[in-house]
Amino acid sequence: MAGHIIHVHTTIPAPPEQVWDVITDIAHADTVLRSVSESELLTEGGYDVGTSWRERRTLFGHHGPERLQVVESEPPLRTVVEAEVGDDVIRTAYRLTPAGPDRQRTRLAMTTTVEMSHRSPVSRAIWAVFGGFSYDQSRKVLEHDLEDIEAEACRRAMTG
């Protein structure tokens, strides 16, 4: 049972490779994304399926540290990360599409889903009553993430 599905997107004035570098820079997520207060890489090597890290943020009413893992990776066009938080599974898919006549812009689409099939009937009922507030707050967090990714991709393009 999906509790909420949120789609957000923007077009960033940087090529997909540049945007990909920002999205997959786990070591600096806490300095790039205002919604992340801590980020700790738990695996070695480059970003790929199986890469995992711990970060602290609030999303869908969950507060505190979460362990995330890459479950799909198709550089530089698509990746999916997943976190198990309590009885829920939160998945975020990032899709990067080259845009513009020179393909130097990127349409970045994020889809975040909270899967609640393991929740008790009481917990689902509570979510039905109060989940709308969590949805609105989570949507704002994801929109901020897009703004922060764009700002960092543009900053890196100017410096590098």
C-alpha cells in the first residue's frame, strides 16, 4: 500500500553529468541539501547499486537517522534509492533527461513513494487522518532538494 507518491521536477542549466555528480555526491549531501543535517557513507567505492549511507533528515513524518541504499543506478540518467524506516519503505527515483538544443540543460524529475504495507490497521487509520500534513511538508522538502541540487550544479559549473 503506497501511502503517498510525490512527483517534483525542474530544469537545471547544467548537463546531466554535472547534475548526476551532485546527486551522487553522498559525502557532501549534508552541505548541499538543507534538509540533510548529517551524512555518513557506509560503503567504499563509487556510487553504484549497493552503495549505502546514513543520513539525518525529516521526510514523511519520520525524524532522525535513516540508512539509505542505492537499488538502481544507470549513470547519468537514472537512480533509485531506498530507505526502510520503521514499518515503511521510502523510495526516491531520480530521472535526468538532457534538455535544450545543445543538451546542456537537464530536466530532473524526482518521484518519492512511501510504501506502508507493513503497517498495522490502526497505524494506517492514523495515517489516513494525519498523512496530508506529512505529504505537504515532504513535498516542500523535496522541492527544496531540487533547488539545492540546481544551486550546487550551477556552482560547480562556474568553478570547474
